Amino acid sequence: KWWISLLIITRISRTFLFSVKFSPVIYVSYFLKPHLLILRHCKTFLKACNLDLVPFDPDIQTKILPGVTHWQSPDYFAYFPSNSSVAGFLGEMLSAGINMVGFSWITSPAATELEMIVLDWLAKALKLPDEFLSTGQGGGVIQGTASEAVLVVLLAARDKVLRRVGKDAIGKLVVYCSDQTHSALQKACQIGGIHPENFRMLKAVSCRDYALSPDALSEAVSHDLATGLIPFFFCATIGTTSSTAVDPLPALGKITKSNSMWFHVDAAYAGSACICPEFRHYIDGVEEADSFNMNAHKWFLTNFDCSALWVKDRSALIQSLSTNPEFLKNKASQGNLVVDYKDWQIPLGRRFRSLKLWMVLRLYGLEKLQAYVRNHIELARRFEEHIAQDQRFEIVTPRKFSLVCFRLRPPQSNEDYANKLNHDLLDAVNSTGKLFISHTVLSNRYILRLAVGAPLTEERHILAAWKVFQDEAATLLSKC
Ligand code: PLP
């Protein structure tokens, strides 16, 4: 592994050197330091986050690292993962060295072209319908985050319906999702001028593992239509943030289609697993969707930030988000010959983010990426097995991917007491400093979440984590 890393570093360095050869200052400050940092980064990976290797500057040791939460640690199990990898890091480095601002095709044709190519590759790996490919009316674009992705499609959908019904009807537009949908959608509605009363968070069903029932959507849409409102946008989630619930896309998609609504699928975390044939069925029904999003920066070895968004109708995005000031006019754009990604996103400027995704796809390849997510899912399964064998704990929702939702059973069946007990357990476990987990609340129950997904996590880390849970639970229960 070492020599492979060095080989890549040498090759990338040559490219990097070429890109900055006209600037000796940049050469010294940007070339040498990242070069050494990369060596250290590889060592960090190989030596399991040994922090002694990282910094040159003592201030980094004394002032920065003590305040850093180590998302790349193999004992990091909180929220969802945010993967780093040698390939992702090298892509970031090359992008920082080139440092172009690719808002229009002409400002760096390779940036736009590569983004179109890698998002087509990823769409094919996910077996998305061809309408999402750049060869037709749709295409992919890299947004910074899933929040930006849902915002831009909401704006596109809003303007599309307003062109049909007239701008004055904005107060009648209604957005639907489940109460398990990420808060990013609510924020998008606030920004997009959707009346707060027209934001419908439908209750997900606990007996369906917190997925949304199609009946709930159908009833809400019918009710709103009957009162003169205009249902126009629905967001389903594959892998909800709290418990990785999977909304049933085929049935939900039919409802949105028959009501001419925009159908967005948020697979920010779980999308990565869907490159494996055995997990692809979770996004069956994506054929009905207008847009699909997954965060390559979560569980796909691509350094933050890299949120992949595909749309079937790129013109909807462009009509909503394009501007054409004199100072940006150029022959390629005016001739409609190229993609100008500035018209697919909120800001003008954009980084060369496709480089890191390209490197990840090229260096690791589909099979290794599949093995990577499978391994985390298997580790999560083993952790879940330990919980199932210990009567003091219970699994709260069945695990689908690499997130385990569980809690300590209280000695007395009192929900308030159970919630406090689990809250205290989370505090106790995190206070050991040996691992880091997060929590959620489902049906008023405080629940512990352990998300496997850091690149360095192995079975021994899972076992060590389980031991911490057992020890801290024993201490807490002995005080009851
Ligand atoms: N959607 C889901 C399902 C998520 O889990 C998250 C974050 O964890 C988001 C959206 C928001 O992601 P981002 O930080 O990329 O906006």
C-alpha cells in the first residue's frame, strides 16, 4: 500500500508541479507543504490516525488539534460518516493547486466536461434511468451539500409550476415530505418563499420502520387540492437521518406523477450503498423521480464537499437559476453549445470538485467501492448482533445499512426514565473519549445511533465500542 501511495503521489506531483510552475511562491507554499502533508496523510491512514504524525507547526498541536473532532478516526460513529481517502485527498490537492473557478464552460472547459463525465459514470454505477444522463435532456451536477441540492430543485420546481399557474399563486404552493425528512427541505422552503403553513411534514409510520405511507401522501394531496391549494413538490428519502428509513418510491412516485408534482429523492447517505446490486432495490422507483441526490462526501471515500445531484430536465434548473450579464457573455455560452454550471447552482463561482470524485472512481473502481460499503454494513450487522444478545439492550429499528439504532432497556417501564437513562449513557460513552456516537428521538423515545462508516474502522473497533457500551451501561444500571 505504501508504494502504491508513493507512486500516486509522484505522478500527481508532476501534474501539480506543471500546473503551478509559473509561480515560485505558489510552488513553495502550495507544492511542498501539501506534498509532505500527503505523505503524512497516507501514514495517518496506515497507522490508524496517529496524530503525532500530522503537524509541522506546534500551534497546530497545541491550538488546533485539541479542538478537532476526529471524523476520520476508526472510533468515530456519530451522525453519518464524512469519508476521506488518499484518492479524494489527492483530488482535493490537485484542485487546490489548479485553483480555477469553473462557473462557465469557458472558464475551464476540463472542469465542466469532467463533471459531466464522472456524474454519468456514477449515475450508471447507481443504475439511474438514462434520462438522468448528460446525453439527454437531464444531467448531473456537483453541489456543495444535499441542502443546496434540494434547494435548487425546489426553486426549479417552484418556477416551473408558477410559469403554468401564474406568479401570484406562490402562496398556494404546497410541499410534502415525511416527518423524518432532513431539515434541509424546510430550510429550502423558507428560502424559496413557500408559505410555512404549506409545508406538510406527514407522519411517518413507526410500524413501517418510519417510512412514509403512500396513503398519507395521497390523502394530504387530495385534501389540499379540494381546498384550492397547489401541491407541487414532494421529497422522499432513502436512508433517513434518524434511522435510515426507506420511503417506498414506486408508490409515492405514482402519486406525484398523477398530480404533476416534482419528485425529489434524497439518498444523501444511503445512495452509496445502492452501487451494490444487493442494495440497489432500495432505489427501485427512482425512474419516477425528477431529481436524485447522494452525497459522495458521506460514505463514498470522496473528501467533503461533493454532493451529486441529477435532474431529468436540466432546463427547469437553468430557467430558474440562470443570469446572463454582459461580463460573462462568451461565444460558447451564447451559442448554447456547452453546459454552464453557474446556471445549475446558487453561487457563481465553483471549485473543481469532480477531480476528487474522478480519482476515487478511477483509483478504487466499482468493485472496491462496493466491497468498502459492504464491509461497513457487515460491521454494523455484527454490532447489532452483540446488542441482540444482551438482554439489557434493545434494537429500536431494523438495520438496513450501516447505522444501528438501539437503546438501553430501563429497569422500570417509564419512558421519561428510559430517555434519561439513554441520554446519560450517551454522555458517559462519549465522555470516555474512546468513541463518539450521536442520538435521535423516535416516537418520543431517546435513541442511540451508531453509524459505521469511517474508512479505518475494523471489527476490533466495533468490539471495543461494544465493550465501552457494556461497561458504561453496567455502571449506570448499578446506580438505578
Ligand atoms: N439528507 C439526509 C438524508 C442527510 O442525512 C443529510 C445529512 O446528514 C442531509 C440531507 C444534509 O446533508 P448536507 O450536509 O450535505 O446538506
